[in-house]
Amino acid sequence: MTRNTRRSFLTRYVWNQVGRCLKGFQEGLEEVRHQSDLDRFFESYESSYSLTLAYPDEILLETARQRGIKIEGRDKIDIVKELFLEHGGL
């Protein structure tokens, strides 16, 4: 039978908190990596070719209008990024 002393309780508590802290840190790192990859993807028209240059302008703009995205006075890459992130992106 395990002795439930204050020392064993505190030891388990501390290790549990350290584990939760490390898990949160790892999740944060993964989120930053994901955001960095996404930013690099939309860095230029060449790197985001599959969504910007290969996608017909008429279809893209009509899709953006239907989704409620403002398109007037904006670059195509900004419209694509917003469409990607807010309406079906990662």
C-alpha cells in the first residue's frame, strides 16, 4: 500500500505541473512553427503559386465576394490568404 504523505503528494504535484508546463510549451512551439510556415508560404506569389497564380482571377474574386471578403484595393495574395485562413484554411 502506498503511503500518502505530504512529501509524496507535493512531489507528484510538482512533476505534474512541470509536465503540463512542458506540454504547453511544446504546443506553443508547434503553433509558432505552423504560423512561420504559413507566413513563408504567402511571402510571395511564387511560393504560393498553387493558390495565387494557378487559380483563375474571376473564380477567386467571385469566391471572395461570396464569402464576404472585401477585394477592392487589395493585392491578390492578401485576398487569397484571408480566404484560406478564415474560410477553410488550416
